[in-house]
Amino acid sequence: RAGPYQAAAGRGVFLFLLACLLGLVVVGGYLSLNELVVIPREYDQLVARGVPVTGHVLECHYSHGEVCFVGYSYAGRDRTATYGRDAYQFGGPGSEVALLVDRGDPSIVYTVRDVRTRYLDGGLLGLGIALGVTGLGGLAAVWIAHRRGAIRF
């Protein structure tokens, strides 16, 4: 029979495992929902009420993922967008980029090309699904082990 400290340590490890599995489900759900619902909705908003502007590539980094910083002016203010979607479409620093800016929220900005093609990052969608399925599978395994008496809460 386990002592009180061993039982408490076992419960702590178990709760940590549960939190990690739930975290996988939440992050996976967020990534999947973002790719399947949020971004297509933003594309629809930009088609309906987007304002075309010309942006300029400030700089791009391809070493740890693809990210470009694009400068543009809207409503009398200079802004910078961090663009991590299909950054390989951009030329070098200073090159022009056709953008669409949301009238209601100028922080929502995508390239005309991405809106027209309805570009979705398949890698993020795949990662979201993989994380969600892994988390759900782990939770199911814990639940089955509990039902069989191998784990006690």
C-alpha cells in the first residue's frame, strides 16, 4: 500500500498529465478552428468591405518559419503587419504588395493573392488536427484505464 506522500505525488503526476492532454486538445482545437472558420470569415469580410492598399515588404525571415513584415498606410497612419502566411509570395525588401485592409479593423490585413485564392496553411491545420487527436486519444486512454481500475482518482 502506498504511503500518503506517494499517493499525493501520484495524484500530482496524474493531474499534470491530464492538464497536458487537455492543453493539446485546446491548442489543437484553436489551430483547427482558426484555419477552418476564422480565416475564411476574415477573407469573406475583406471581399465584402476590404480597402485595397499598396504595402511594401520591410523584411523577411525564413530561418524559423516564414515571417515577413509589411508596411502600409491606412486612414492616415503608417502600420506594420506581421505576415506569416505564405510569406514566400513576397519579393525582397522594398517590393510592393497588393493588400486588402478591413475597414472596421485595420489590423486585419491579407494580401489580395491570399484572399483571392483563399489560402489556408495546411501545415497548421494538420498540426491542429494532430494535436487535438493526440490529446483526445490520451484522455480516452486515461478514462479507459480508470474504468478498468488501473488508475484511481
